[in-house]
Amino acid sequence: MRECPRKRGRNDAFSAVGSKACREKMRREKLNDRFSELCSLLEPDRPVKTDKLAILGDAIRVLNELKSESQEYKEMNEKLLEEIKTLKVRAGVYTAFMEITISLLILLCWNLGHNVPLQHC
């Protein structure tokens, strides 16, 4: 815990670390530190802003952008999942078609009197 410096003309009871004024000052310092941290996260290449309303405005803007981006990714993901389902169906149809074609070729070979082993067809 930080020590609260004594102010001029105040008695020791007021400037003690546990006093209400000192606790409030430490709370404000912690809050200001958090605003500085938030500002540096939002715009790492820029100098830290001290205007709390501007920092909160930037945070809201960035969060809305991230929310919108997240929604776009969700929609894209859903479309890709549908496309995967379609491709799986097509692959299944293609596989079934190939199996039928191979079976027909084998039958044709047998009907023509060619004794063709299955592994060569």
C-alpha cells in the first residue's frame, strides 16, 4: 500500500495511511493508473491522454469495432460451415458415383467374358 504524504498544516491523524482522505487519494491514483493503462492499450503508438472522457470514448469506439468484427467472423464461420457440409455431400455423391461406375465396369468386363481381377478394375 502506498504511503499518503502529509499535507502542510494537517495533524498526524488526518495524514495517516488509513484516513479517509488518504484512502480517497490512493483510490484516485489507482483509477488514474487504470485510465493510463487503458489509453496505452487503445493507442499504443500515441502519447497517453489525460482526458478521461476521451479515453472512455476511444474505449467505446474500439469495443464497438471489435463487436462488429466478431459478428462478421461469426457470420463468415457459419457460411464456411455450410460450405463444408455442401462439399461433404458432393464428395459423398462423387464417391457413390465412382463406386457405381466401378461396379458397372466390373459387370461389363464379366459380361464381355474378360476374367478381370477386381483389384485391376
